[in-house]
Amino acid sequence: MADILNNFLSSVFPVALMFFLGFWLARRNVFTGDEATAILKLIARIAAPAILVSILVTSDFGAADLKLVALYLLGEMLVYAATSLIGVWLFRLDFKNAILVGIGASFSNHVMFAYPIAQFAFPAEMTLPVRSIIAFDIIIFALSIVLLDIHAGAGRGALAAVLRQARNPLLVALIFGLAVNLAPVEAPLALVRAAGFIADTAAPCGLFAAGVLLAAPLDRSRIRLAGYITGMKMLVHPLLAAGLILWWGGYTLEPARTSLLVAVSPVGIMALTFASRYGGETDAIALSILWSFVISVLAIPVLLAL
């Protein structure tokens, strides 16, 4: 019990505090949803891409355990597909909302939540699986946006949807960071420090803004859908990841711990961003983010203590 409390106070509480602080101050009308939206726009366009660049230019991916990462990604994609298909069958979701709930249940908040906690809880070399998952997830996430753009494109076609990703800041950051990582010369110190300095703003500001947004009154009529997304994210996803990595992959808990930490992290805020952009189930996804965040804050200290 002492280990669980220590893990909570030393690794989880410093990260979760900003979310709950934003939630509390919004309930007291100190911050508004418009202000939070502006902060999240900064995160999406500048700070989150900077995190990706910082990760890519400072990581030795040649040392990454690609089998471990592949097992995690396999579980993620199975949850994505299952959540979307069951959503169509059980909740009569259209294509757009099926994709959105699949994103919610499978993509963790690893950039603003899991990665900072991993940095507090583990030595730098043990966070490499988290950094690798983030890099691969950007590609999968971009493909999801292409699907949503094709569905909403009113006949503009798949090529136009793919070409629009050339302006996606995260994808641009991924390509740029990989190019620097693979270059035969060391990354310039100015670039490393600038990317790291900007990246450090993403997690606290993003979590604070998310707390502000989720403090707004939400429509409870989609509570069953919110519960479904939360259950798939916080129960099915971690159990499937553990089964694939520990049982099928044959890993012990210690090398798998950081990957499992990502699996028990909450629904990512980007699911809400894109639900809003494409006219999807914003209230259900917002509720699932809030519920999964609370569950994750309680579950991660237990995982760290095992």
C-alpha cells in the first residue's frame, strides 16, 4: 500500500494535478471554454509537434524492442476495430462516429499523460517503448483522419484527403524528426533545446485546458455510449495488451511495464477535438475522457507497484 501511495504522489499526482486544477477553476468561472480551446490550439499546432520532434531527435530507435511495440500496436488496432464494429451493431453508429469511438477506445493520452508519468517513474532508457508507440500512433492517427476526411469530403476523393495530411503539424513533425534522426550528423544543439523547451509546455497546458473543457455541463443522454467507450479503453484495452505482451509475447512484467502504462492511460483529448471538428458524439467522448482519467489516476500507481 505504501508503494502505491508513493507512486501516486511521486509520478501520477504531479501530472494529474493540472487536469483537476483546470476542472476546478473552470467550475469557479475563472477560466472559460474559449480560453481552453485557444490553449489546445497552441498544443495541437506547436507544442505537441515539438514533443514529437524532441522525442525523435533524442531517441536511439535502433535500440527499440520492435516486437514489444508491435504487440502493443496489434492490441490497439484490435480494440480500434472491435470498438468501431460493436458501436455500429450495438449503438447504431454511422461510419463517422464508429471511427471516432474507435479512436477514443484505442488511442491513449500518451503525449500529455502517459509519457510525463513514465519520465517521472522510470529511467530514460525504459521510456523508449512509450516514445516508439507515440511515433507509430501518429501514422495510424493520420490514416484515421484521412478516413474521416473522405467521409466528410463531399466527393473530393481519397487523394485530396491524403494530400491534406501534408499540412498536419504532427505528421510534418514526424517526417522532420525522422529525417534528423536518420541523418549522418548529430542533431544541432539549438534544435534539441528549442524542441525540448517548447515540448515541456505541452503536458501541463494541455491537461489544464482539457480540465477546463470537461468542466462544462455535458449531455447525459449518451451515458451508455460513454460507458461503452470507457469500458473498452480502461478494461478491454489493458487486458488485451497484457495478454498479447505477457502471455503471447512471453515478456515479463518489468520490460512490459511502460507499454502497459500507456494501455491504462485515459482516452486521448484528440478524440474530443476531432469529434467536435466532424460533428460527432462530443458529449459521450467528453464523458469517457473524464471517467477514464479518474480510473487511470487510480490504476497507474497500482501497475507501478506490481
